Amino acid sequence: MGGAASALLWRVNPNKAIGTVPEGGKAGDHVQVQVGSGLAPGPPLRLIVACPDGLDPLDDFKIVLHGPAKPATVVCAAGMRAGTEVSVQIGDGVGRLVAVVPEGLEAGDAFKVQDVPTRLGVVVGDQVTDEEEKCLNLRVVAREISGLDLFLTCANAVSGVVGLWFLVFIIVPPVGYYAAQTYSIRWADFYSVYLSVYVAAWVTVMILVSITFAVDGGHDHEYALFAWGRTPTFFYIWLVWYFALLAVRCWMAHTFRTFYKLLKKIGVARMRDLHWANKCG
């Protein structure tokens, strides 16, 4: 008997696979799908998964494999020999990988299956709701909003309007990008609140500066902290410009908040399934 772990590695290659409901099959029936070839000689790995609801025989569905993937060590039990099929459970228990014991191994030996997914999702192409489609589309917009926020933050800092100290806020937009990229509810909530607070602060500053201007009667004074706003003409230019930026900021806050609410309602797992199913074909 061997006993030492073998160096043979098997790897699950794609992020998704296509399953087909068998002829005469129904929801809940288990089907086997080829998902990748081993790095060692031998048959490819197969995935066993239940057919989803709402499909007819011979209909296809997408199987999405999620990470972070981890290796699994399979120990050959008594009676196993080369060619024997062995199951490797996927983390969430929904599906199983089927591997074949490589040549040269016997009971007590072990081999590894690399990149075993931590979760399995099933997506049916025509069962995407309007809200799910909207959330997928808003994810793209949400990433663009974080980029726009980064640009506006840098522009405010270097223009002399508020000072270079404002550059400390450039650490926040990447959080929004990360939240949209990974469908993170926690960080999406944080960034959504940040955008709303930013709008509230923006409105407060505009009100305070306008009050200062009204009280001073348009005399030659600095309004709030804006060193270039010494005259009524500059004040009016500033006010129009900041109203335009306020409209942009309100749109950013509202759009990202909508993305967050949809993500929270639909669920991270479902959105990641839909994302990978679309991204991978």
C-alpha cells in the first residue's frame, strides 16, 4: 500500500459549464456534465447536478462554478483501484465532482483535485427578471460612478476651491468600484451612504455661502472658504457651477443607491450566478 499523497493534480478549468435536461427528464433529475480535463492522464472530471425547475427535456441551462477555489485531497478507500470513480463534494453541497482514480494508485494512496469550487449556481437563460437585468446593467454604471467620483474629488482638491486636504477622500471611490465589481452588499451600502452624505454636505455649503453673500450684501468679502469668490460676479458663477455639480452628485447618489437596493433584494449569490453566466458566454 502507498499511503503517501500522490503528486497527481486534477484541475477544474472553466467558470461555467452547460447542462442539458435529458430526454424524458424533469426538474430534480441529476445529470452529469463534463467540466474539465485532468493535468494527469485520464478521463476529464464530471459534475453531477440537479436539473432546475421550469425547463423541458433537451433544454440547456448554465452551471456556474464560484471560488475562491480550493484543492481537495481524495484518499483511495479499500477496494479502490485505478479507474474507480470517486465523488468530491462541492462546498455548498448542491453538486458533486466525479473524478477517476489515476493509474498507479491503490487503497491508502491519495490524489488531489485542484480548484474545487466553493459554490455552484444554476442559471436558466430566459428566467432573468427585469429587476435582475436592471441590477446587472446598473453594476456597470456603478463602476463608472466611482470613476467619476474620483475625478470630481481630485478636481475639487487641485482647483483650489477647497484645498489639497480634500485629496484624503480619493480613498473612498475605489470602495464603490470594489462593491460593484464583487457585488458586495456591505461596501455597496457604505459607498451609497457616503454619496448621500456628500450631497447633504454639498447642499449645506451652498446654503451657508448663499447666506453669507446675502448678509454681506455683495460687498468685497470672502464667502466661506472660497478665496476666489471675492465679488458678486464670482459668487453667481460659483453658484451656477455648483448647482450643476449638485445635480450630477444627486444622480450619482440615487443611481448607486438603486443598485444597492436591488442587490440587497435579489441577493449576492443570485447576482454572481447571473454575472458569470453572462460573462462566460
